[in-house]
Amino acid sequence: MRNGIIVAGILILLFAAGYYYGSRESNKNFVTKRTQIILGTTVEILIRGEKEEKSNPLFETGFAEFRRIDSLFSTYIEGNPIHRFNNSESDTIILNKEIVQLLKKSDEINRICKGGFDVTLGRLSDLWGFSSQNPSKPADDKIIETLKESGWKNIKILNDSTVVRNNKVYLNLSAIAKGYAVDRAFEQMKKAGGKDFLVNAGGEIRADGTEWKIGIQNPDNDNDILMNLKPLDGMTEICVATSGDYENFFMDGGIRYHHILNPDTGYPSQECRSVTIIARDVTTADALATGIFVEGGEEGIKIIEQLENT
């Protein structure tokens, strides 16, 4: 492991990248996997030791919850709540309680990460074109102009259903919604009787059972595993999330431009290559991974030292 630091129950790997998963060989156990594209990423669910007639309903329970979260939080679904928010002519907008609760969580992580995590950069992300097939570096003046229309300062949560926005700010919750979807799908599968399974949405992972191994890969070499993660002693679950500059990027003039934007500069953050977080839930891990990626390793350690029960 290079530059791996364990502090306060959260693991930060400044050079971590992605995951692989596996299980210890067993003559009795086998793993079944299903994959779907949801939330703009590859969603995988793995179940160990269940026959098909029992695992199929569990797969559908998990994927159905992912589709439900997608219908609420994706920016590309015309007419859904986030799309309506971003295109509303009104500054005072009514949202359902679940969306407002995730906005409150986003506010919490924004404060913890000193502004490094910000879900109001929708216009800026669109300007760079990271959700399109042809992203490109915008003109500097366009970035400055768009930054004026961004920032958490432009959002005020009045109550559990009412949000006020300024400057027609655009929401993009992709840096927390995947982790949230993993948690919700995992919980629904547990309620349905699931056990010994793993849910993975583009590297945001939650696993039940002590036999799962999550490998942290070197971002410069997909075949190089820096270390394996497992549930801590006495624990049966693990929640892991990664943010890295290898996930969504383009090259221009020999420079790598990636999708994790610094809310202060409007440009991709250059503080880290990748950050992996283990936390008590994937929602928190997902958001912290992005925020600490922006803030950098030294500042990230300071942030972590202030956190409890994570």
C-alpha cells in the first residue's frame, strides 16, 4: 500500500483506484451475479450460496430500488424532481422529503469538507461536458461566469419539503446519490431476507458477510492490487466508496481533465489521484471521498480526525 492512512475508522488511500471482488473458495458456496446500467453507471449485485429461485427475487428487489432512486435523483430524466428543480422558474421549490433529506446530508458533508463537496455544480459540470460523449475544456471566462451561478451558498433549506435557490443554481447529486442508492438497495434486500451479498454501483460498495474481499487497485496499473479490504473483526458488513481521476476524464494537450471539480476554481481538483473511504454507510463514504479528494490528503486527515463513529 502506498500512502495508506487509517484514522478514526476511515481508510484513505491517496493512490487507490476501483475495486475487484471475490470470495474464498468453498465447495459448498457459489456466487451469482447480475448487472444492470442504472444511475449512469454499472450496478452489480452478487449473492453467495443461494439457489436461483431464491436469489432472483432478491436481485429484482435490489435493482428495483436502484431504479426508484434513479427516477428521483438523476439529472437526465426529463420531468423528474431534480430536472424540475433545475428548470423551475420559481426560486422557492417544493420537493419530497427524501430528496430534502439527502440535500441536508449534502449540506452536512459540505460543512465537514469545508466546501470541497458541493452538489450545486450542475451548470459547471455541464459546461465541461462530463456527462456527454465529447467533454472539452471551456474558456476561462465561461468557467468564471458559471462559478458565479454555483455554490452551496445559493441553497437554503426551509423545511422538510421546501428549498429556496438563488441564481437558478443547478443541482447534481451524482457524487452522493450512487452511495445512497447502494445503501437503500442493500437495506431493501436485507428486509427481503437477503444475506451474504454485495452491492456495487461504480465502485461504491456495501457487502454483507465476512467472506467478501474488496481489492484496491493501483490507478496506474489495473493489474496491481494495493491491498484487500474486509469487514473489521466482529463486523459482518463493510461500506466502501472511491473517488478518482481515472473514472471520467479526457486528455487535452497532455493534461488530464477529470470530472471531480474544485468548487473554488471551477477546474478539476489536482490534490489527489484517488481517495477511498470506509465508513458506517456508503452515502457518507461516497460524499466524503469526493470532498476529501478536493481538499487533499493533508487537509483530509484533519477532517477525518474530527469525525466520530465513522
